[in-house]
Amino acid sequence: MTVLRHFRERGSARVFMRSKVTSRRNRDRGFTLIELLIVVTIILIIAAFTIPKITKSQIPAHEASAIASIKAINAAQMIYASSHPDLGFTVDLMTLGGTSQSGGEQTIDTNLASGRKSGYTFTYTPGEKVNGAIRSYTVTAVPDQVGTTGQRRFFSDESGEVHYNAGGPADAMSPVIQ
């Protein structure tokens, strides 16, 4: 009877040992597929809330860059016109931003001279020639994606005032940025 009891105890001990080894192996395998899916879902939900806020927070920076770029174009045009009184203002933006070898003035950066910078597209239009010289111009800045890269559109001319409009194209009749 003692031998049988000992065998039973040893047998149950073996069973106990086996279950302990099996549970340790399950823990060593890592996460289950369901656990990973739950973690990924939580991360996606958090990203869905934060990404729009990040892009919205960049709009003021893009608009400030557009205003500064228009002011830089205005200053560069005045420098060019005073240096070349017989020509007046430039024919295009590339003349203000090109290299000295290509005949450019290097008064604005090359990104701005290409017409795109910080989520805005810049359009420069020279005025009519008067006595062989261009005496007026307009420059507009329009966001590449309204609501994402910027809200407002900007306008300026040879007067140097920067106008803005949030509802449509900006022109000389739009409010002036103070």
C-alpha cells in the first residue's frame, strides 16, 4: 500500500511538473495574434486623433512663410528696379533668384524663384512696359491644398502692401495685413 501511494504521489507530481513546463512554454512564445491586433488598433485610433491636429498646427507657419516670401519678393523687386532703372521690375521670379552665371540677381532663394515654397504656389505677373521699362507687377500666393497647407490667399503689388483673403482669391481690394 505504501508503494502504491508513493507511485500515485509521484505520478501526480509528474503531472504537476508537466503542466508547469507547458505553461512556461506558452509564456515564452510571446503575444497572441489577438493581443497584437488590439495593440495595433489602439495605436491607429490614437494616430487618427493626432495627425489632423499636427497638420492644422502647421497652417500658421506656412502662412507666415508665404507672407515673408511675398515681402522678400517685394524687397528684391525694389532692389532690382533701383539697380536697373532702364528695365524697371523683372520679367519673372527666376531673374531674382538665379545664379550670377545665369544672369540672376540672387536676391531671393531658389525655391521661391521656382514659384513654390512651404505649401504655397507663387505667381508673379509683370505689368505693362512704359517707355521700355516694367513699372508695375503683381504677385499672388495660393495654398497648394486649402485647409491643409494654408487657409488664406495673399496678394501684393509694387506698393509693397500684402493683402489676404480666406474665402477666395486675394486682390488689391482685400484687407491688408498689418
